[in-house]
Amino acid sequence: MSKADDSLDLCSIKTFAEMSGVTVEEAINWADSGAIPSLKLADFRMVNLARLRDDLLKGKKEFKEGDYSHA
């Protein structure tokens, strides 16, 4: 990954929801259930875009509850 992509590694759940066209509540449910990769940073749960991007590039097409464990 290039240096320019470093800012795309994590994002807030709110930002992820806006980028994905879903409600914040739906994105929270996805993160809480492990359907999307996320991690806790201080007191905030962040979406791990780097892992999501890697999985999509490897051909992952379905994201189900429990696919990702919480870090």
C-alpha cells in the first residue's frame, strides 16, 4: 500500500455508513455482529477498511454475522 493510502485504513462507523449508503444504525449492527471488520480505538469502534479492502480484492462477496472477531 502506498503512503497516500494510509488515511484509508480506518474510518468511523458514521463515515462508513455514509460511504456505503446505509444508516448509521445498520453499520453499527454490522460492526457489532462481526459482519464487517472493526476494532476498538480508545473508546471508539472503527471500521477496518484495510482488511475489508483486502478481503474484497481477494474475492469476498458475502459478509455475514461472525465473519470477523472484534479486536
